[in-house]
Amino acid sequence: MSQDDCAYQFVDLPYFAALDPRVAVAGQLAPEHMALLRSAGFASVINNRPDGEGGPHQPSSAQMQQAAASAGLHYVHQPVVSTHMTSEDVQRFHEHLALLPKPVLAFCRSGARCMRLFQG
């Protein structure tokens, strides 16, 4: 997919990958990335990482939600444990995608979990 096909700009983030013109994934984000996402054209963020999964240095969902709100982004926390992903997790992820303003950036530790949720 070329950058011209996307409703957002490509962003220099860990493991950033465009999945389609309205959805991209990335690895763990920090609160300061939210303004960057907004300026790149994103309207919403889905956090698929459980709080504390990466240890005490991982930003909490509350911190990420506050930063997203400050940047003008919609935010959803849908924690999914990658080794215990269910069909219900996939269905819920797609429900979020259907309802959230586009484009959407979903993130987890490496982006792989989000990609698996997207692919169903």
C-alpha cells in the first residue's frame, strides 16, 4: 500500500505498519506520541495491551487515555493477552473499528497482537 492510499501519514513509531487506508498498528506508545498521531491524521487509538504487562515502566491505560484526550483523539482500552486471544476478542476489536472515528491506530507491545485481531 502506498502512502497516497492512506487517510493518515506514515509515522516513525516502533513497528508501525499500515494495514489498510483507515487502520494502522504499532508497538508500545508513550503518552507523548498521542499529539504526533493526531498531527499524522489519526482520529482514534485502541490500546490492546493489559496494564502492567511490560512492567512498571509501561505507561498505564489511564495515562494513555489522558494524553489521547489532550491530543483530541478517541481512545479505547481493550486489553488482550496474546497467548489467550479469543474469537470474542477479535469480534470486540472489529466492533471498536466499526464505531470509532477513522483512521485508527491500534497498539500493543509489538503490533503483532493488533494485527492478529485485525485479521481475525
